[in-house]
Amino acid sequence: MKKLKILFDYTPLCRESKTGIPVFVKNLYEALEKHDTLQMEKTFSFCKYISTKHWKVYRFFEQVLYHNLYLPFKLYFGKYDVYVENQYMFIPLFKPKNTLVVTVLYDIALALYDDLQTKEHTDKWRKNLPKSIHNSDILLTISKSSKVDIEKYLVSMHQDKTVEYIYIDTDEVQQTAHDKQSVMHKYGIRSHYFLFLGTLEPRKNPLNLVKAFHLFKQQTNSDIQLVYAGKKGWLYHDVLTYIKEHKLENDVIFTGFVSDEEKEILLQYTDAFLFLSLYEGFGIPILEALRRDVPCLVSDIAVFHELFSENVCYTNHEKPEEIALSMQKILNTPPKIDIHSLEKFSWEASANQFVDILRHR
């Protein structure tokens, strides 16, 4: 059988935070590398030459030089069978005719919601996505629920493209040399806490979570804290205002970016993990928590039911009063986690499924 020559977009690994999309890119690439029927190659590492610390400068050169010029000429002269685009947008100067383009769409949240990002970013994303879809042969996503949403979106745009999905996994659970007390002391965390992992941004529904936490504290007089582990993103000032107005500064902790070792400690010792997103394509942090036998309270949305079934506790993420009651429930009667049901999440299985998609194209 002829080996498929694949150029794999590796640019998400330039990001300082190796979560979400970078985790997907790194682990899927390594799983695909093990296939004897594939000849894998990473794309040019642009961040070796232009620092991502100056993000706007980096993005300008990445878009102008990398996407518009480097990629199309690389694909043309390299004679690749497949190109995998991992950052949503494949808009080159020209598209090589004999290369199958697979664009990974993790979700289409910005097409469905108006207020998850700045208006400038949302408008630009919505303008460019149809161009990227037009240049793609296969759209690959990360859950069946996301596939359904993308297909509806394509119908509304009068575009006909093949949409496929594969499940994803997390990094392996690793031992850490960090001790609990040093991490708790560093961030001012007391003995009991709820944990959220991710970027502080509207999609993650932080205002309703903080409001619910405030209600929970009033109802229970509990000393528990709410810990946000992750960087601050955008459009979160209403959250900070609410915390200040209700004097929750000592109860709601923002750690900023945490190392893998610190994240491991925070996951191991939390009373419960909270993930009340408005919309997700998958939900890697939930899987990370479940693999460590941590009770999870999540949004009552289709994708989480698809992926996690009865392993988690669901709540109406739009109503703080219901979230507050669910916080009590997750502490008092946490769901039993069926570890065997999580075996469907595997990088090896995902890679095998991806190869089948390419071979049957």
C-alpha cells in the first residue's frame, strides 16, 4: 500500500499555553507518526524566528508570509497527498490541485453566538471561515454533536462539504514533584475548593458561575473557595466587578496560568470540578478530571451527554440558582465514575479513525 504523504499544521504548538488545540495537535501528530502507512511531516515552525510575545506582530507575519505564501508553495513543490490545517483557516494565495485539504473545525461557537469574543474578532472569523471551508475537502471535528452543528451551518451557507469527526483524549496522568501545601500557599487556597480549568472568557460562562457560587455560600455558609486556574482572556470585567461588589475577593481565586505540575495538584485535591460552558466542541478539562476520579458538574448541553453520559452531574448553566443547588448535590452525592466508559477516548483510536477517513475518501 502506498504511503500517504501528509503535511501537518504544527503552528498551534507555538502558543505559550499548551492546552486545548495544542494538546490535540501534538498528540494526534504523535499517534499518526506511528502508522506505517503514513509519511508525516510538520509545517515550518514560524515562532522560532518571530517571538509570540509580540502577538500582533507574530500573527501578521504568520498570516501574510506563512499562510499566503509558504503553505501553498510548500504543498505545490512537496507534492503532498494530504494537508491538515489545525487553526480553522486555510486561505492561501492558491490551492494546489492534487492535495487533499483537511481543515479541523473544533467547533463553530463564533458562528452561533455574538458575544463570545470581541465584535472585531467575531466579524473577522465569520468573514474568513467560509473562505477556509471553500478551500477544504474534508472538515474534521471532535464530536458528533459538533459535526451536526457544522452540517447545519453548511446548509445555511449553501455549502456542501464532507464533515467527519474523531474523539480526542488528554495527556497522560503524570507524577509531580510539587507538594500540595506549596501550591495551596502560593495561590492562597484553603483546604476545600471548587476548581475550573481554562481561559476566563464568556464562552465558559464565568459570570453565572460566580453568581451561583455566591448563592451557594449564602445558602450553606461554607468555607469552600472557587479557583479559576488559567489565564485571563477577554470580556471578563463584569465578573471582576461582581466579585468586588459582593466582597468575594478572598473566596474566588484567579491563579493565572499554571504549570502542568500545579494543574495536577489542583485536580487531585479539589472537592469538585466545575465546567459550565455555554458551548463546546468537546471538553478536554472534564475528561482530565474524570480520569483522576474527580466529581464533575457540567452544563446540560448535548455534547457533554454524548461524551460523558452518567459520569458527570448536569445542571442548567443559564440559571445561577439551579447551579447553586447542583453545587450542593455534587458535594453530597457525586456521580459514580465508570472508568471503563472512558476507554473510548484514545489517541491511537483517533489516529486509526482518521486514517480510515483519508483512505476511504
